[in-house]
Amino acid sequence: MADYLGDNNKRKVHDLLNQKENCQIDEIMIVHKRYFIPDTFVQANSEGYDSCIWCIGDSQEQHNYQE
């Protein structure tokens, strides 16, 4: 099983081992699901996916709120 799941629609990556209710992973349409090779956060980030604020934290979105 994969550890990370990308949402192509929102360009977010989720940590499947640390899911939170607010992630709404179950609502990601199958056509928007993206898995990474290798299955790492670094790979997802290098492909332009931002951290989910809930299950990973340290999101670019989070930094924008703090500025």
C-alpha cells in the first residue's frame, strides 16, 4: 500500500498513514488520484504537490496565512 496520495485537482499530497477527517481523502475522485514513484513526500513535492495542512502540515498555504 502507498504511503502518499496526490490530489491532482487541488495539487495536494496526503500522508495516508496520518489521515485526518479534514483531509477528505475519501472524496478525491479516482481520476484525480496520483501515486508517486518512489512513494515519498520528497518525490511528491518535487512534482509540484503541496503538503496537506492536516495530515502533513508545513503547507505553502499555511505559510501564506501567516504572512
